[in-house]
Amino acid sequence: MPKVLVAATSALLLLITASALWAQTSSDALKKTYLELDDQCRGGSGDDPATIKACDQRNVVSAQLRKLNICIVDVGDGFGDCSNAPSETAADVDAFSARKYQDNFGGWHLAITARTDVVSISWLTVNRGNCSLLNASTGSSKNMRFGQIYDVVVACDPIEISIQSESGTQILTWDE
């Protein structure tokens, strides 16, 4: 009986070790794939089907990495734990990410970045309509391609923005 117990315990330990090793190998492979696809996506022409395919595949790999709690914390630092990813001034949704910042004169800006290949903002509202857009009108349309940034100057500290596009209405918030 003790030999059977030792054998069963050894087999279980081997299975746990192999599983942990596979998970590490899998995440390393995903990271490598992400970086290769990111190079193809960023280095290609925006209207080339191969570039569009690379961008789409990169987004799928990115979602798989997020499920493993792996994020790109900083372009210079590479991958890290998603809890270490910058969040104080950044908000992400499917089609857009946005960053808010204050210029040297105290004015507030929103830098809205397209996160899909092609997207069109049809409506933009800041702080539920309680904050004016100074360099754009609320209902103005803005067509964007992946990675393009739409810089909007606003008359207040933005806490919430609502972006209406063909993807639907997306709300981005910052926890103060």
C-alpha cells in the first residue's frame, strides 16, 4: 500500500510540474507571437489585407494574454502583470483607448486612439454633456484608422466620455 501511495503522489507531482511548465511555455509562445504580429501590423500598409489580418490576429493574441493576466505594461519594458498596467490616466474599450492630460496652460485634452482597423466617431460627449468641447462639436463625425489619435480640447477635467460609433456607444471613465 505505501508503494502505491508514493507512486500516486509522484505521478500527481509530475502532472502539476508539467502543467506549470506548459503554461509558462504557452505564455512565452503567445508573447512571441504577439510581438511578431505587432511588427507586421505596425510595419504594413493600412489598406493591405495582410496588414489587416496581422492586426486582427494580434488583437486575438492580446485577448488571450489578458486572460493569463499578461499585459504590455510599457512599450520599453515589455510584458508584465496586468495589475501593473497604467490606469490612472488611461481607459480602454474595444474600439478606442483614451488618455487625458493637461497642457502647460492648464487646458484639458483627450487623446482618443482608434483600436480597430477602421472606426468612425459619430458623437462625443464629455461628463454627460456638462463639459464643452473647445475644438470640436459634439455631433461632429471623425473617421479614424488603427493607431490614429483624435486630440480634443475640453473645458473641464474629464471624468467620463461617451463615444458613439458604428460599434455602438462606449463609455470610458477615469477613477479619480
